[in-house]
Amino acid sequence: FMPYFNDDWKISPKLTINLGLRYDFDTNPKDVMGNTLNIVCPPRSCAGTISTGFTYTEHVFAQNPSTHNWQPRFGFAYDPFKDHKTSIRGGFGLFSNVIQPRAWSSGFVTGPPFITILAFNTAATPVSFPNPFASASFAAPKITQGQSMDYLTKNTPYLMEWNLNLQRELMGGAILTVGYVGSRGVHLLSFKDFNPPQATVGTDGKLHFGNAAGVSNPRLNPNFGSMNLSHPSSTSRYNGLQSSLNSRLSKNIQSYLSYTWSHCTDYAYTYGGLGGNNGTSTWFNPY
């Protein structure tokens, strides 16, 4: 459900303004089969009593994170000399990224009530067929949760974009454009361990999560193993100078020259939640 409003106003012969507002709403997902079990109060994310196991939840999120997805847009075009040869243009827009099922679905198909067990048929421990698990006993591992999302997620990712450019018609009909383009991503998704080992400060002043022998420190909540959850906690920034020169050399030949000088910093990962994203985008320091 994504209604929007947009209109242009010609304020004067030299100034045109466009305004818009969009609302990106998505319902809080739920499973009609009642298989949505989650850790409702993970360590380092909850101020209440820390969960010790999985709990049935009617919805994927404790609160619908998309209810505040209002997205304003503003732009203008200005002809300062009223000769239609010089134009100053600018604009700003906010664009939400509604959290898709691919970001959270794998956490539900790999967690309770579902479980994955491997049984190897060896001479020392033979298994029977057709049901290799009939006579075997398996020790339950520590509760872990990966490839899922924090149940207490309250925000959806969004991007703010803005630009300001000057365009001028030169001799021979050539058009020169010089502009500044910027953007900032907020609440972008990234993985981090919500139940990391307790950190100690070494003699080098750095945080250590285990000893020199490779043994991990005790985790914050010993009831759990690792909990690599996706969470809207990363950002991105882009700032760029963009210029172009467009010229018609003849009736059939047109030349176009462009130059961009920019800088981009990104602390997030490609929107997903499946495959290798967990290993390639997890925070090195979850604190």
C-alpha cells in the first residue's frame, strides 16, 4: 500500500517548484501455519528480561517497522536571466526500502520448530535405513540463531538524496552542466553477533574476545551460542561533483563529455539475508 502525491507549480515565469509525498507501508508479516518462533529479547538489544529460548510470535517483528515511512520530495528549476539559456536546478528526496522476506525468512526455516541434523554412516557408528535417525541420540547444541533479523527492529532502511546543478547554453548550442550530488543511507541492514564473547582489554589497549590459544571468552548470555542477526544499524554516504558537456557538431554527429569526482563510504551490505551475506558483512567488533 504505497500512495503518493506529486504536483508542479509554476510560481513565476522564472521559477517552477515540484513537491511530493509518498508513503511506503507494509504489513507486519505473519505465518498462517503458526511456525514463527523467535528470540524475542536477544542480548544487547533488549532492556527487559533476556530470553533463554525461542518463543512463538504472531508476527515477524515486535512492532511494524514501516509505519513511519513518510517520504517527502522537493525540487525546483530556476531561470535567473529569463533567457532560457541558464538554468539552476535542485532537489531532495527520501526513499524507504521496505524490508523484504528475503531478509528474515531464512531465520525461520532454519530455526525451531525445524531442525537440521547430520548423520554419518561409518563402521564405528553405523546408521540404519531408510530412517538413519531412528536409533541415534543427538545432543542438543546451544541455541543459535543466524541469517535472521532482530525481533525488536523498529526502522526500515532509507536513503536521502539531494542535488544542485547549474546548466548553461554556450556558443554553438553546446550545453555545460556542473552539479553536486549527495546521498546518505540510514538504518541500512548489516549482520552482527547479538551474543558475542565478553570482551577484555589487552595490554595493547585493544578488545580481545578470546585467549592466545584460540579459546573464546564466555558469551554474554551462556544460554545461547552465536546470534548473527540482521539489524538496521549501518550507514552510507556519497558526495560527488558531476559535470558534462553536450554539443551537436553537425546534423548527424553529437558529442558528449562527462567527468565525475566522488567519494563513497558504505558500512552496509547488498540487501539480502541469504547465502554468503552473513560471512561477508558481519561486524568484526559487535560492540
